[in-house]
Amino acid sequence: MSSRGLDITTFLGEKSQQEAADECIILKDPDADEAVKLINANRHRRVIVIYGKLRATYEGRARASLDLAPRILILKPDGTLLIHESTKREPVIWQPPRAVNYACVEDGILVIKSTRTNPYEIVKIEIPLLYFLGLFNVGITENYKVLGTEKDVVNVLVKKIDMVEKDLKVIAREYQTIAGSIDILAEDSKGNIVVIEVKRGMAGPEAVHQLKRYVDVLSKTSQRPVRGILVAEDISSSAYKYLREYGFKFVRISRKMLEDLQKQLSA
């Protein structure tokens, strides 16, 4: 399939037209019938990107509608559907994986319908003006894992608790309380209970307030003094002010320190 007004090989370097077409199909201003054939033939094996003036409705657990305006529509082989506008990270209307997406023509207009049965939800998208249709072979990363999450930090600290404070002994992790789950519960060299709250990136005031809620809850039932320690890459000035006011401790652990420790533990 050749592109209309667009040269595929300009996107994919020195590859032949056929090689490029195997990886992507790019059409400018396709008509509705042509778009329907391509979308339905490729909806289970390519990521489909549509740019045009569209309107949409959603019905299911709630209701939503979009008036006619230029937007980007993305369809993925797993059934995911996303409608994006020019602001914000999240789509304005979306369907999760395993939705059933298909295209048709109604009154000469390209229509995309997306349905789910449990719970019942349906999205209908009308695209009277279609400017761009792209169909792309997009890879999948197997065993995808994000390093540096709060869970990663907790995992490392449980094994290297001296990074927080010398002579600490871990009692529990993800300790459940009525105020929430404490990342690490420990005991210091004097027998005090230590609540350790872990945050990825910069800790703000809410992290300190959350730590205080944990300390307050345990203080009501513990026969021993309860201390609080906040662990993060950095802390805001307002959060540090609250930290000092509550008498808590801050421990800075940089991303590089974390990565080095992860390498040591996995060696």
C-alpha cells in the first residue's frame, strides 16, 4: 500500500518501499471506505493512529460526549482505545484492553465503535473529516520492569537497612494500620519502634503528614516510644519544616545510590 502525499521511506530511512510498507502504512486524507478496510484488516496486529475532526460519545458506568473538534485517536491490537486532546497526559475518553473495536461507514462518515460486555460500555466515534491514518508495527517489551519505584527502594532498604540508620532491625514491611500501610517497621538500638516512610523523588508535606499519622496510630498502642524516618531523594522546604516540627528524621538516598545497591544485591 503506497501512501497518499507521504513517502514512507522518508520515515524509515533507506528501506525499500515494500519493507517500509510492511512496518507502517501512512495515508493522508483517505476516504471513509478506504479507511474502514485498512482499520478492520489491521486492528488486531497494528497500532492505528487517526487524526481528524471527530465527535464521540461514551455510555456505560457513566456518560460522556465530545463535540466536533480535531483530536487524535489511537487503537491498539489488544483492544485499547484512546482519544487524546492537546493538553494533559490522560485521554479524554478511553477503553481498556479486550474491548472490541471495529470501523464502518454511516451516511458517508467513518465511524469507530468500541464495546465491552462486562461491564457494558460502548464508545462511538464519528469522524467526518479524516486528515491522517497511520498503521504501525509496534514492539512489546517482555518482562518490562521500572527501576527506582518506591517498591524497589523498600526492597533494597529491607536488605540494607543500615543505609537508613545503623543498628536498625526490620520488624515488618508493608505493615497494615488503620492509617494505611507502613513501608518499613523497624526497631532501633534503644528498643524504640521506628516507622520508615519511603518516597520516590522529592518528598512533599503530605509525605510528612502521612508519616505522622502512622506514628500517632502506633503510639496509641505501643508500650515503647515510636519514631519516624522519612526516606527520599530530596525534600521540599515546607516538608522539612514539618519534619523538624514533628521531631522526625530525614534520610536522603539518591537514585544512583539505589541503582548501585541494586547491582550489588543482584550480583
